[in-house]
Amino acid sequence: MNIRTTIIAILLIIALVAPGGALLGEKEYPKFLEEPWDHSPITVYVDEQNIPPHYSPSYPATVDRAMEYWENGGNGKLSYTPVFELVNTSDADIYIMWVENMEDVTGAEEGVAGFCRPMIANGRYVHADIVLEVGDYKGFSWQQYGDANMEQLVTHELGHALGLGHSNDIRDIMYPTYEQRENLNPLLVETTYPFIVMAILTAIGISGYLAVGWLRYRKRRQRLENELLNEK
Ligand SMILES: [Zn+2]
């Protein structure tokens, strides 16, 4: 499978999962995958090492509450009951990190406060990265997100990591508010050698535009990818 085929496959997937012509007025709760993880518990790593200047040590607790929300039924749209386990290694299923400002650090569109990027292989998630900013410009002044805001943001992004897409139900947690209008493009990775394709994608810069604080993690992952690549 060459790089061009891979890119075409990714673009196809993006086109397929893009919100279709929803019937006017009908509430929809689309899913990327019905049951994205093939195992339980789903492991979560919260990066408290690579933190931006305005990070709050109270943020990890918002992740705990967001996990509890989904474990206790969430918005009622999951067909399974997720169980999370916090782990101390960055090769967890879900990796959560904070950056100072999404627009500055990742070049994201204005108004994007966080995103979840799942990587899909063989119809399942193999990994999901969640990146959250710690504050944004309100008018002319920069404001740090409080815990309530952060909890909402984390809960929404975790919803993506559990397979949910954006709802058009304004009262639903998966409704993309202004702060959550993130660009959500799952990466399709090859079944047999997911990490090799990930390495190629990283190399050509599709997934490699992220945060400064992420560099260390990426280097670590790169090393892992290189090891797997050499094994082949
Ligand atoms: Zn979203």
C-alpha cells in the first residue's frame, strides 16, 4: 500500500463520516463506530508532565468526572458501558494532554478548544489522542478555563473517543458548541501494520503538526514505531 493510496483512503473515510444531509429538525446522534474498543477496560493516560504555563493541577480531576459520566450511562447514546482505567504509560488507549492555546500551538481554527483524534484499524480504534487548551481569548483578554468548562470539554472529547460523533441536539454533550467546533478526522490505519502507516503519516505531516508539549511523547512513539518497523 503506497502513500498515495493511504491518503486517498483517508480522504474517503473523512468524506464518509462527514455529517450527511440531516433531515431538518430531526435530532441525530451519529457514531463513528458502534463499539470502537475491542477490549475493556479502556486505558487512559493523563499527561501531567508536559504541561503549559496556565495549566491547572485541578484539571486531571475533571477527567475523572468525565470518565465517571460515561461509565454511568453518559448521554444514553452508547450501546455499551465503558470502563476506564487510568494508567501511567503514554501508550495507553487514550492519551490526554493540555496545550496553552490551540490556535497558537496547533494552528487549529479559531474557536477550537480541543479535539480527539482516533486512529482506526480494522474497524476499531487502536488509539485516540485528546488535546485540550487551557484557555482562550475572550474579547481582548486571555482567560483560563475553569474546571466546569474543562469538565464539559473533556466529557465531549471523551465522547468522541468512545465512538460518538457530533449531535445536532443542542442539549446533548456531543453538540459542538463554539468552543468544541474541533476538526474531527479519524485516521485510518492499515490493519496489519498500523504503527508503520502511522509513522508514514507522521513523516508526511498529516498527523505531525501538534503541540510543542507533545514532541516528547511523539519522539517516544516514534521510537516505538521505528522498532516495529525494523522488526518487519
Ligand atoms: Zn466534538
